[in-house]
Amino acid sequence: MPRFVLSAAAFGASLALAAPLHATQPPLNVLATVGMIADVAQNVAGDCAIVSTLVGPGTDPHDYSATPGDVRKIAQAELILYVDRALEERLADVLDSFRDRTPTLGLVAASFLPDTMLQDPEDAGRVDPHLWMDVSRWARIAPVIADAIAAQRPACADSLQANAASYVAALDALHDWIGAAIASIPEGQRLLVTAHDAFYYFADAYGIEASEAIEGISTASEASIADIREVADFVIARGVPAVFVETTINPRTMEALVQEVQSRGQDVSIGGALYSDAMGAEGTPEASYIGMMRANTSVITLALGGSLPDWPEILAAYGDGSP
């Protein structure tokens, strides 16, 4: 009988040794400001963290202010991830107030050297925060997030790094697919006209010949009639076939642009809605970063006269690549 008790104890000890080292710690409570961060973070974290999002689908982070409920979420978080003050303009001060008590990471500053980023053409020295529009750039945040989580869950370090590497491989395939799709648009038609300047990185990475918008990088100020007329001049001069609304911005300015162009005797259509500063609704394919970028690329490519290449096998979990 004593021999049995000792064997059982030894068996229990062996199970404890065989179990994942991080099983003794609860998942880290990670709070991301926007879905484009949260989705990457959850893919990297696996079961080592639970990631939630502060600014939900269809909401513009440029002018989002924290609610009392948001402040409670921030206070409960063990790691806070945000893009940059140039994006979360009204949240920045609230996030700063928690920095001394909670690890708070601005991913632009942590992941990119200044000379790798585009600048706001209307505000010298201010960074353009929309880096997720270039998949190859945005992939750089995956290992940074892995390190940030591992700092509080060191037993997870190996799995975090493995998850990050796997996810980056998927993003590499997505980057190549987007490039091939945009390259199929006839020369002279790779012209992207949107509601606000969120697509400079997309244009820079994928061969868009020109990117124009009614509003600037920030959406804090209202578009003027002069802004609409200036973009209408571009649309008419370049023969742009389609312009695009955005899911986080009221479509009225783009509708006014279309009316202005048509009133001058040239036809232009709204080619579809793009996800700029927020992903799609929960439960839709566009609720993931990969799904969001696939949807944007599909809408832009087809509206401007291109065709979609075969969807990479490595991305099969994100759908079949159809628009």
C-alpha cells in the first residue's frame, strides 16, 4: 500500500513536469486599442493571453474618446498596445496616465525606425500612423508583441516566437498576393481616391500610381467644399473610373465628390467601401486583419479594372480569396 501511494505521487509529479510550463499562470490580460493590433496579438499569443479591443468595428480611432467603461478596461489590463498618438489622438492622454502602473506599448515607436515611416504631408514631423496598410511593414509588430507578452509570461517565450514566425509567414504570402492583384490593374488606372489619407502605405507598397483623399491623415477636421473640388479636379484630369468610401467615415463627402465630378460632365462611380481605421464586424471574414486586407484589395482591384490572383494555400483558413 505505501508503495502504491509513492507511485501515485511520482505519477502526479511526472504529469506536472509534462504539462506546459505556462499552464500554472492565467492568460495575460492584453488590451489593444484597435482590431488591427488585437488580431495580430491574439494570433501571436495563442493561449498565453486573452486580447480584447477598445475601439470596435466601424468606429474611427482618430476622434474616439474613452468612456468610463473603457477606463475600467484600461485599469484592468496587464498589457496595453496602441498604434501611435497620431492615430489614437483623444485616447493618448488616458493611456499615458496608466503608463506608470501598466506596461503600455506604442507599436509604431517600438517596431519602426523613423526613416521607415511616411510623414504627414500636411504636418511636417508628424508620422502617418496607418502602417497596417502595408502588410510587410505591419508584420514587424508580431515579434515585438511576442516579446512584450513574454516579459510577463516568460514560460511562453518559445511558443510566442513560434506563433509569431508562423503568422509572419502568412502575412508574407498575403503581401505577395496583394502586389500581384494591384499589378493586374491596367497602367494609368492604378489611382486610389478615398475619403481620408489612410492609404499612402498601401500605395507605396503595392504600386498605386497616385493616392488622393478629401480629408487628411487625421479625420479630426471636416472636409471643405474646396477639398472636394480639388479632388474632383484630380479625378477629372486623370480619368479615375471609381472612388471609394470608408467604413469609419460618413459617405456624404464621397457622394458629394461623385456629384461634383458628374456635374462637370464626367462619369465616376463609388467602387465600394474600404476598411481603413477599423476592421469588419465580429463574425465576418473582415473581422481579421488578413480578411480586412483581402477585402480592400479585392474591392480596389476589381473596381479599377484588374483581376484577382489565386488565393495562397497558406491562407486557406481565411477563406477562398473570392471577393
